[in-house]
Amino acid sequence: MRQELLSLLEEKTGAVASVAGWLWQRGWAERNAGNISVRLDKGKQLSSHDQSKTPALALPKRFSTLAGSLLLVTGTNTRMRDVADLPRENILLIRINDEGDGYHILPRAEMTRLRPTSELATHLCIHEMLAAKRPDHSVVMHTHVTELIALTQIKDLCDEEKLNRTLLGMHPETSVFIPAGVGFVPYSLPGTIAIGEATVKALENHAVALWEKHGVFATGPEPEETFDMIDLLAKSASIWFLCRSAGYDPEGLSVSQLDGLTKLKF
Ligand SMILES: [Zn+2]
């Protein structure tokens, strides 16, 4: 493997490990919850001769856009706290085959029988959309943000417009940094192509999607920035619940206050 690619792998592995630790510390990654993947465009430079000689593992559909791509993916059943402590033993490197219908696990010294996250199909559906429409976003992150899941347990808020009015109105920074708000994905069985495609639809115009009663999927250029967006949304949800717990309906930022924020430059 070329030196430039090896350096990139080390850098991205370290960044994923740092963020995995933050997800665990925030209480958003109980047991094996959460998964992260990073698409490495430089992977396209890796010829099929460099890949594992073992047969390709099948994918549930053909991901033509991703053919030949190299991705870092957290392993199935791994704990985010372990990803943080021992990243090279809990993050795999995979290469989508040239046909786009299977993948190879590329050997890294510490890996044994680790397999990719059970949400691989959803990650690949999202990466396929990102590669075509938002190529600067190479990170896909899924985590169980308690406050945001709690919001989607309230039927009245399971509506994209109401959800975004609530979240963006709770703090100016949420509105500034996530002006498009979140996409809402109604409850569906995890690990399936159906939820993957529904998530892609929600993420086409948003950087974050909320899975009803389950968690969050977010995309970003780097793991840290992807985490930051989730963190902002969690802050908004916490403020909303704090007000409600105190017995008040939060007022939220007014339309003119929100308009004023659109003029800010950062
Ligand atoms: Zn999950």
C-alpha cells in the first residue's frame, strides 16, 4: 500500500477513535450501539491486485458508484469504548469490489475475525449518495443520542417541520450551524436496504437524520465535525426537555430572531 494512503489511514483511524470515545462518554453508545465509517477516495488508487485473495463477501445490492472504494468501518458488536482504546482491533478496512456487489476485508496486523457493522448496508447507501452529491462529506456516523430519541417518542414531534421548529428554536447555534435542520425517518427495521434508502432520502437535503425511536445518522467532512452537529442537536433537545421538566413550554426563538441569525457570518 502506498505511504500516502497508509498515513491517511492512520490519521482517519485516530480521528474515528477519538470520536468513538466521545460517543461513549456522552452516554450515546450503550453496549455495541453506534457505528462509524469513513470513505477514502484514495482507495480508488488501490488496484484489485492489492486486495485480499479471499472471495468477496456479498452485499445486498450493487453499489456501482462505490466500486473500488476503500472505507474504514467500525466492526460489528464492537463497543465504542473499545474502538477508542484499541482502534486498530475494532476498525476494519474494506474495499468494495470492482463490480460493486461485494467487498473484501483488507488485512491489518491486529485484525482477526472482525466483520463490519450490521448497519453496513445503510452506511453504503449513504456513501453512494454522498459520493455523487456531497463528495466533501466522507464520514457517516450513527449513534443513540438519548435526548433526540426521546423527542421521537413524542408522536406530535414525529413530523419533520415540527421537529425542526423545536430543535432550531432552542439555541441560536443550532440554527446557525444546522440551518437545514434534520431529516425524519419513520421507524423501520434496522440493518435493511429499506431503512438505508429512507435514510438516504432524508439525508439528501440534511446533514443529520433522526431515526424514530432509535437514533441519529449524520454525515460530515471529518469525524469531529460530524460529532459537533449531533452535539448541537442534543443540546437543543436537552434545553427543550429541561423547560418541560420545569413545567414550562419553551418559547423558542421567534421568526425574526431566527431571521437575524441568517445574516451572521462565521
Ligand atoms: Zn442503532
